[in-house]
Amino acid sequence: MSRPALLLLALLSWTLGVVAASGWIEQSPRDEIRPAFSRNGDALVITHDAREGLDGWYQQKFGVVGGDFMKFSATRKTTGVENPRHSGLVRIVWSDATGKAVPAATPGASAEPEHPIDGLIDAQGISLITGVYQVPPKATQATIELHLQHAPKGRIEWRHITFEKSTAPASRKVRLATVQYIPTGKSPRQNCEEYAPMIAEAAKQKADLIVLGETVPYVRTKLSPAECAEPIPGPTTEYFGSQAKLNGIHIAVSLYEREGHLVYNTAVLLSSEGKLLGKYRKVCLPHGEVEKGVAPGADYPVFDTKFGKVGLMICYDGFYPEVARALTANGAEVIAWPVWGCDPLLARARACENRVYVVSSTFTDPKSDWMISAVIDRAGKVVAQAKESGSVVVSEADLSKPLVGPYNLGDFHGIVQRHRPGAQK
């Protein structure tokens, strides 16, 4: 190929944002923490020795046009890396033609680096990393960085890397509902059935998800958790599954679950077709439940729905940051929270610090100035609150739009995966 043709190909690659196998530059903050760089066919490889704190990345610059949408995609394979989400990260850094930082479209905010999100990591340590981002108005170039950091004896391979013009992400509007109600306690089954009118009302208001209370079959029955506990799937999930299907709405609710000799406080998520999407076992247990022989959970699952990714937490979990943070790190966009009681300031903190929507449903009387049944947005603002017994409120959210405001450090919903240390389940 002639030199002019090569130059034209390079220009087209720059302009269109298509990532070539060549052109990647090896980088490290300091030579003394520089890892080893190599190639394995078309893979970009970074390897750490046994020392702590090594950090290095491949980078390449691409031309962009302000206002365009760009899609990044790559596959990442890690070996011997304890926390791939923290160590094997991608950054997209916006700048002008001179390499200087540029402002974001949001007034008063800088265009901070983007952090594409991990998909599921398979048994071979392979994950798909993707993200679609709008180019800041004054940006003319984007620097793609493919990292391996803080992974003694770890190895990473980056493949199938693309960065190209895309369309704007489709709007993902979801209507989130909560209810303020405490069951009468006449029987476990009747406690469940008392929610039927409120589920129907939420559906009438075109809600996609409604969050109900904590340990609903148990409330006021005078039974112990062990006496009230049931398998999952079981009678309660079958009943609420039928209500979910009847009304075409997702339902989140908590109950005591029995598995063998163990009893858990478990939240379940049911699809609008009535299927059990999954369950979460309460990790943080107050002494009252421990004294009754309730066992803690240990995992932080997140479930795919028609409208987005939903995580579950229960009551006392909200007093601590770890559960909501782990759910967010695992991809949750909405956290459904059956909660007997908690400090509403902490409810707002869990939403704000993770940039997720939190939907709480409590038995606490709103007049007590304690826990509330509410939809809380990603800025930690209460956007809807149910204040009367039996009342249902609905609030609409658009999950396709990140929250970026003044004096921020970027889209924290993506950053959580990257900056949070420690192993993530």
C-alpha cells in the first residue's frame, strides 16, 4: 500500500473512531511501578509480578465530535486477578486538540473520565466491557486507556476493542411505586392478600415495579420467624407471582425463608409475568433477628428486568453502606428496599452515594418522623412519598441518563465498580 493510502487509512481510523490493532502506547505513572507489556496475537497483554501497587495501561487517542454519541466495547480476560472490576478498568478521557480538559454539557461541571461497565465475568475470567457516551461539546479527542492496576501476579488480555460513532441510547423510562401499609396479622396468607388492592392501584397508575414491606407474612401474627418461614418458591411467592401476572407489574417483597435447618430474611423479585426472578438474603442482621435464630446471607445478586437492573436489600442493611454499594458495583440501577424502620437520612445517603434509585416500603407511621415509604432519586432527593395507610405513590425515572452535576467527579454509578476496593460478589 502506498504512503498516501496509509495516511488516508490512518485518518479514516482516527475520524471514524475504529480501533486498530496497532497504535497502542504503553503507559505507567512511574517506571518503578511499571508492569510488563506484551502481545498475544491480537491481544494487548499486561502482566504484574509479585510486587504490590503496579499500574500500567495501553492508550490510544481518537478524534471525536462534540455532541456525537460514541460506543466503546472490548473483551477482557483476567488471570490471577482478585478483583477484576477494580484492577481491569477502562477509562475514556475527553480533551481538546491540545490535550486540555474540557467542560461537560452540564453547566458548572467538568467532563470527567468515563468508566465503561463490566458485564458478567465467566468461568474463564472473560467479561464484556461496554458503554455509550455523549461527547462533551468542546471535546475533539478521546483517549482510551486499558488498565491493569494493583494486581500482584495478575495478568490481563484486552481484545476486540472498538470505539465508534453510535446512536443515542434509547430512553429507559420506568415507573417506580411504593406503598405505605402494615398488615393486620390475622394470618400469613391474609397479610399477603391485603396488599392486592394496592398492587392493582399501582398497576392502574402504570407502575413497572412496586415494593412491598418486610417479612409480610410474619407481621403481627405472633408467630416466630421459624414458625412463619417457608421455602422459596412457596406459598407467598406463588401468591405474589399470581398478583404480578394479573396486574402486569414487577413485585418486590420480603418474607422469612426456610432452607433445611436455616431461616433467612429474604427479599424476592417477581416479574410482570409472575416468574420468580431471584432472591436476596438479608446480610446485616439486628440483634433481634440473631436472637431468634435468623441466619445472614452473604451474596449481592442483581436481576435483569424489562426496564433495567434491580437489586434488593432489607431493613437493617440500610444502616450500613456496604450492601447498597455492593449491589451498585454489581450493576444495580434500582434498589428495592422492604424496610421495617431506618433513618430516612441514611436512605437518601444510600441513593446519593451510589447514584441509584432507592424505593423503600415501610410500616412506620410517617408522623413518627422516622422511616418513610418513598421513591428516592439518584441525587438522594425524595421524589414521591406515601403518607397514608394503604396509599400508593408512583414516580417516573429515566435510567438511560447518567446523573452529572456541578462539583462532581463524574458518573459515580460507573465509578463505583472501578474505585471501590475489596472483593465483590
